[in-house]
Amino acid sequence: MPFPPLCSKGNPDVTGAQKRVLLVQPSLQPPGGGNGVAAWMLEALKRDHNVSLLSWHAPDLNAVNRFFGTSLLSSDFRLIVPSHLARAAARCSPTPLDLLKSNHLARLGRRLAPDHDVVMSANNESDLGGNGIQYIHFPSLHPTRPEIDLRWYHPRLAVSAYRRYAQRLTGFSNERMRSNLTLVNSEWTGNLVRRLHGIEPRTVRPPVPGKFPAVPWREREDGFVCIGRISPEKRIELIIEILAEVRSRGRPVHLHVVGTFGDRAYARRIRRLIAEHHSWVFLEENLARDELARLVAQHRYGIHAMTEEHFGMAVAEMVRGGCIVFAPNGGGQVEIVANHRLLYDDTADAVAKVGAVLSDPDAQAELRADLTTKAATLSAERFVREIQEIVRGF
């Protein structure tokens, strides 16, 4: 056993609900798309069901609500945490051990499953006892996750051995995992899940919360925003390179880099780069949801640079904010933008396509109308309805 046994604590049971739902989620804390989906699952179910959250620690609901746009209260669910010894052991580990800790939490969820009608997770593949609901953002058991697993200190064989060790130590069963009802964030992710696990998932796009002000196009700034976690895979330096070339061709656009930093070395690099272009590149850190919405809605264009994005939350937020958004031609984000004029293959292609759209008002009007239709399918209200329907019918 990797950690000591379960010792739970929590708020008094919420009464009068239709089903007893257990959500197994390592954390709700921002940032992170998976944690945001889990927070909105709680939001969707809190009124009609008796909900419990099994997590490694109590969430800071003020931070959760501020970042994800939820309105959760501690009285909305019962909190269950692993024993003090288990949490201490996890904290003392010299490495994150995310997979081992996730599998251990799922093991505790299996113990609690008989006391619940529905067991759920928003943490990728989960062994919930053979009859749960799992939400997969990107299959954690995929043999190659280069942006996460295959850094220089993570040789492929070591990653594979660690995964097998974590599964064996926590009793993880692939057969039970495959028997879950599987939800995915995009058709692109769904195709990976089909090939890897041989199961048929249902696509439920993540919620894009918040109300974006309706700013007329003529009143918006002729500039760009890029939003989301500021980390190496997001390739902020490429965005600056693309727009610097656009500016060199006579379009005096500017850029707001909006988000929170993760990797410290990358943070130093991007801060230096922004300082070099301080006349037209601006850093906006840790904005509240309403501040982010206002900034996005004040600009005409958005741009993203992560390749093979599993869903593309940043792209979806900018689309909901009324921006024309340019993104790499790969991953789940293609399903959001779905227009060849906005999807680029390399730097030169991006510069050409940005320039073409910026110089063509008719193309802008056509693209805006198309993206407005897509934006309606990305709301938090739509996600809440789908999760409620799934749980009611489970």
C-alpha cells in the first residue's frame, strides 16, 4: 500500500438530494483545465444531488470561484480527504508522484463507492470500481505525452516502469477503467481514446465560463490577446515572433499576454522578451475572471501557439469573447476554430494568414459570424445541462 488507509473528514451531509454522487479529484485549485472541469461538475450537481468530494486537500473556494467562474460554497458538498499520514507521506515525496497519488485516491474512491449511486472523476483514466464516469482530457496512459513525460530526466522506459509500478501498487485495473462511461473534451481526444483503449467515448466540451461584454467590432482595439498558462508548451515566444513580423509589414498591432507563469526559467525568458518589445507587448498576470472577459472583449483578435492542444480552452475563451482567433492546425482546437483561414502550419503561414484577415473587412465579418455560432456551443450553461443529463440517466 503506497499510503496509509483512508481517514475522512468533511462537512455535514447535504440532505434532500436525488443521488449520492462522489467526485474523486486530486485538486480543484487553479490553474488547470481538469480542475476547472471538476469544479463545474460540482457546480452542475450541487443543487439536485447529495455530492461528496474526495480530494487530497480542502479547496480554497474563493480562489476556485474567482478563477473558474463557479459559485461553490463549502456547504454545497461533503469533503473527504485521505488520512493525515497519507497526506504527510505525499507532501514529503521528493517528486510529484502525480500518477501514484491519483491512483491511490481512486483506490479510496472504490472503497467509498458502495455508499454512493454515482462515482465520477475529471482526472483522465480512473479505476472507480467498474461502474463510474471518467472525464479524459488526454489519456494519461498514452505511450507518448512529450509535453509532460518525456523531458530529459524522464526517459521513456522509466516512465513506462513507473506507470506499471503505480498501477500494481494501487490495484489499478484497466478492465474496470474501460467499463466506465467515458467522457472526452474533444473528438481529437476521443480518437486517441478509441485507439488506445478500444472504448467508445462521448464528447462533452469543457465549460467556458463567464459573461463577455458585447463590444461592437468598430469599438474594439486592433490588437491581439493570448491567454492561458504561460509555460513552454504554449510557445509565447512564437506568438511574439509572428506578430513582430506582421508589424514589420505595416500593421501596428499590439499584444496582451494574459495568464499565470508556471516554469520559472521560462518565466524569466518571456519576461525578458516582453521587455524587449515593451512598446507593443504587455503582460497581464493573474486577472480575475471579469477582468479577463473585459480585456478579451476589447480586442479584435486572439492567437494561440500550442500544437496538438487537447481541447483548447484558451482558444474557446477568446472565441466566446468575440475575437477572431488564429491557432495551429492540430489537436482539439481545430474543432473550435474550424476554418482554414485561421489555422496555421508554421510561422510563415501564420504571418500570411494574419495579414490576409487583417486587411480584408469582408473576411472579418464572415469569420465573426461563423465564430459567433460556435461560441454558443461552448458556454458553462451548456456544460452544466449535459452533466446533469448524464448523471440523471446513469
